Amino acid sequence: MDNLLTPLNLTKRGLMRASNTKEAIDAFLNLLLGSTCGECPIDPQFGFIFNNMRFEIFNEREGVIYNSQPTDEEASELYNKKISGNSKNFNTFATELKAAIIKYEPRLENVTATMSYIREERKVYVTVTGIITETKEKYQYDTILNIWN
């Protein structure tokens, strides 16, 4: 099975393809993690909700994002989510990431996500693990998100 790279990229020979499934999944997760929810008009839910918070104040002591508008009940749920944690924990951004991956990346199963905030570096280390559905191989994706404050 050919794996198209996402986002789609045209070359003289047609759409660019990944050399293997892992490379294609890596490219897709990179796109998912870099997209804010609501930026894709055809599917406003696509993206990682953490990116929607990039202009908010980061509360380093509590490990959450400071809620500058506490009257908005729907948004206040996001402000209670911990930055560091894994997808097995309730109320973390890692849980949100896992849900987005399960929804949009069918080539992975048994997905887990971990996010670790390193205060001194002002970075969030992200690890996604799972099993590639087609080959049953173990899968791991690692990336770093820079904190915006």
C-alpha cells in the first residue's frame, strides 16, 4: 500500500509518497499537532486543542493554562487540564491528543500519548506510542513543542 504524505505535496511525478507507513504516520501526526482546532473549515474539530491556547498565560506553578475569562464554562474545562501527564490520566492535554489521534489516524491502534513539560527548557516533550494496524509493529513518535510565553 502506498502512503501519501500529509499534507499533500505535488511533485512532477504526482503526489509525494512516504517510503514506509511509519514515515506517513509521523508526517500526519506532525500535521495534527501543528494544527489548531477550527482552522480547517471542512472539519473544525481537526487539530490539537492545545494549540488553540497559544496566546494564553501559562501557569508554571500549577502546570495549567491561566483562564483569563473565567465566565466561559465550555472553555474553562480546557484551563483545568494539566500540561504534563499521559493519556491514562483524566484531565490532561495528553488525553485530548490521544482522542484526536484515535479519531483521525486509523493506521494506529492501542494509542497512548504522554506530554512532559520541562520548566527550565520551556518545552513540552510529546511521545505517542501504539501499534501499526497493518503490520502489528510497535510505533513511537517523539516531538517537542515550544512554550509560547
